[in-house]
Amino acid sequence: MKFLAITLIVHRPDPVTGVRKPTQDRFREVLDNAVLAEELGFDGFGVGERHERPFLSSSPTVVLSHVAALTRRIRLFTAVTTLSLLDPVRAYEDYATLDHLCAGRLDLIIGKGNGTAQRELFQVTPEDQWDRNAEGYEVFRRLWRQDRVTADTRFRPPLKDAEVWPRPYQRPVRVWHGSATSKESVDLAARYGDPLFSANVTNPVEPYAELIRHYRERWEHYGHDPARIAVGAGSAGLYVAPTSQQALKVYRPVFESNLAFQKRTGLPVVFETLEDFVERSSALIGSPQQVIDKVHRYHEQLGHTVQHVQADAGGLTDTEHRDSLELFQSAVAPALRREIPDPPFPWAPVLPPTQE
């Protein structure tokens, strides 16, 4: 199993202290967390893309380029690239450039994105967002593979024998499809034989497991080898402590503050108590053995071979956050790496024979 640390660069007051860091300090925190993730042995670091309050992740290529300069080994992920909002030609240029700068350490997770405000900002409607996502991916995919592209597009000016630079480093970049609630995203992934990344954050496991079963069915429908399926899954929170009692004690103020925020802002509340959150959500909170057991329970439902955890402290102190990540990597990750297989492809740049 492989492990990613991911941030959406949420910028709101700390759920426990109520203090909101200056914007520059928040970006510095992201960079520090990326360096820490590599230092501790995580396999990937991901940055989201959102174009609305309270997120600072509107330019993931810029952030990941800086992360690329500070790191050497860790793979860089987007989480997710919102192709329904973007011009696929411009997105290709940005990500092909980033892929050269990081020497082929880039993986993309694409999706239509969430949020009414960012959809309105880019004048995308609920009726056309899936068509935009599918068309954007088709063009993006062809640009990465073909030196010249002709495409009769609906949502951007048509392309006629278009040549777009730079030409890619990876041939091609690996693209995962982010999935939260819709069969459209899993069908698009299955159609192209691409890996799937389940959000697996807001609800209990059942709706996510149902979508992944649909993905597997569509994968076989499109004639792909079932042995080549790769699934990743998110988590709703992370705090690993030597004992379950300590984990609950430390995480309780974080949960209660987040619960109050959900109620105050009218967000749906799925888990009313910390105990229910720990038991039925995807949050990895508890002793090392409890976290290992929970990932196994989710693996039985999802069959995932990549797991993401939060890169941010999210209400924990810096010391609590670092101690948790260190314990995760020293006592949890080694067991899961032994017991759950890796994805069915190399965790390395995708290069043609002349570059290997």
C-alpha cells in the first residue's frame, strides 16, 4: 500500500484556537508539511484545487512547483484538478511544465470539482459540468499523447492541427479520476482504463463502496484486465496516539469545534459524536493497531491500494500533528505496506525506453 498526505489549503480560523494565520504563513505551512511528508517517508503529497472561500488552492501548479524545488523523491499529486472549469490546453501547458520541473514525479487526480461559487465564477452550469469535464479530459489526454491535435470542441475554440508546448516529460502522465458521489466520474475512469480515487470523506463507507463496485463493473464492460484496476481512498481525519484513550482525548476538541462549525454554517451533520465519527467515518483516529484494523476494514469494502491522510494539523498543535504522522509512519504504514498490495504499476515516472 502507498500513502499520500493531501491538503486542500483550507484557510479559516483554527478550529480549536480560533486564530487564522496570515495567507503567506498558511502557504509556508503547506510547504513545510510537504517537506515533512517526504522526510517521514510518505509516497506522495497532494494539493487540491478550489476557487472559492475558504480555500487558497486556486493555483496548484504554482504550489506544487515550489514543492518540487524543495523535495527530491516524493510524488506530487493534484487533488483534484477541476477540468470542468479549465481550458484543457492551458491545463496541459501548466502540468507538462510542472512535470518537467519535478522530473516526472507528477500524478494527476482530475474531477469536475465541487462548489456553487467556483462554478459560477467560471460560468459553468450544473447541466454542462459533466460534459465539460469529459471533453476537457479527452482533449487533455490527446494533447499529452499526440504531437498535433485536431478536435471539434464545444466548450473552447476548436483545435486544428494544434501543436502545444512543452512536449511532455512523462509519456504519458498518470491520471486518476476523483470520485465522490457520481457514476459519471467512475464511468469516465473505467472507459479509459484509468485508476480511481474515492473521496471517502463525508459519509460512511457504503456509498463509496457502491460507486467502486460500479467502477469495477464498467471496467470489465469496457474490456480492461481486472488485475490492472487501482483504487485510492481518502480519510476524514488522522490522529494516531499510543493509546485509544489518548487519541480520543486529544482529538475531541478538534471534532467538537468542527461539529459546531458545520451546524453554524448549515453544513449537513453526518456524525453527531466523536465516538460515532471514529467508528463509522473514514477518520483514522486511535492507537496504531486500531488504525491498522480500520484501514483493513475499508480495504475489504473498497479494495484500495493507496490511502490518503490529511497533511494539515487541522486543529491539532504542531507537536501533536508531527507526533501523529511519525507514529503513523513508524507503527501503522509498515504493517499496511506488508499486508495490502501496491497498485499494479510502478511508483515511478512513466518514461519511454529512450529516457529510462
